[in-house]
Amino acid sequence: MYSGIGLDRGAMLAGPRGGQVAGRFTLIPTSAFTPGQEWAALVAAVEGSLRLYRHKDGTLVTLADYLHRRTRGMIGSLLWLLRDASCQAILDGTEKITRKSPGQIAIDMTAQAPPPRTAPKR
């Protein structure tokens, strides 16, 4: 498996050797999750992997919309945010993630940047 931005336009797939490599895999373009059932299922799956002693299952699923706004629906940003919140919960002894916990965690630059401006509809 190869993963990266602009993989289909890079040097890895250029020339004769690149042609051989390209013939051995399928490109699967990805994008951010939209809010909804798929996103909530992803949040539930991540929550199911937590091993925090006092964390109540379902807490993060109820925060799915908030987590989507914080991360812009990007799985990497979600994992970063919840990993850091989990580490903090272990360090401070609370052993759970609450609504307040993720709000205290700084996440990646893309998720923190202002949303892209869209052209007004005519």
C-alpha cells in the first residue's frame, strides 16, 4: 500500500518503472468525511478502541458533530485529537474523555485553519 498527497502525479509513477508500479495497484482517492452516519460510525469505532478505565461508551458518539467541526471530518485529525485527549486523561487521572477534554487539545494546522471561503451562489 502506498499513501500520499499527489501520488498519482509524482515521480514514483513516472517513467518505465513507474508504469510497472502503477500496474500493480489501484488508486483510491479519499477526502474528508461528511457529517452523518459514516462519521458517527468512525467515531464509535475509535471510541471502542479506547482503554480508559472510567470512560463511558457512547460519550464520543454524542459528540460526533462537535468532533467533526473540530477536525473538519479528517480521520487523521480525529485520531490525533482523541489520542492526545486519551493521554491527557491518563496523565490527569480522570481516565475518561468528556465534552471538555478535546476542547483543550490543539490539533493539526489544517483542522485549525479557518474554513475555505466559497464563492457566493448567483
